[in-house]
Amino acid sequence: MKATIHHAVPPPAIPDRLPPIFRPLIDAKRLGTAPVTLAVFPAASSAVVSAGAAQRLLTRLGDAADPLVVVGYNFTQDAVEILQDAHATLFAVSNFWWSDARWQAIRQRQ
């Protein structure tokens, strides 16, 4: 799974860069006033951001100077930890708090 990245986005412009389902998630109080790097994962309930996807995002970004805002439908617990360690601000439709291993096991049963 790959995120779409937008660089140097002023916080008031973030909702305009998001699919409609993600727009109500944005809490302007958590963003400050400085431009951010915005990473947007797919807006589907089946789009669960794993630790691997989170790590690939951070690798793609390298040493981006702007604060990082990441928006997605769901994040595994492992992905949340990786992104929080990178000081990212996260917004999600749903947080089920499964580990990557648990999510993989559930997917294999389907």
C-alpha cells in the first residue's frame, strides 16, 4: 500500500487534499500553523496501513523538514508506533489496534 504525498501544505488546505471520508477527521488544533508534509493512504475500509507501509513511507520521505501528517482508514498498532516514533500526527477513520501479525492472520482466514 502506498501513500500519496503532498509537500509544504498549509494546515487550512489539508481538507482540500483529502478524499471526502477523511475530511471530518482533521482536527486543526493538532496541526499548528506551519506547512506540513501530508501523506494520504487509500480511503477504503480494507486499506489497513501496516508497519511495512509506514516504514516505506518514512523511507520515501527521507529527511523531510516539515512536520508529518498521515491520514488513513486504519493503522495497525505496529504502524502507529513507527509513525509516532517519527513524530507524525495521525488521523484515522478507525483504529482497531491489531498488530501486524494479528491482521495478517485475519487476512489469511478470509
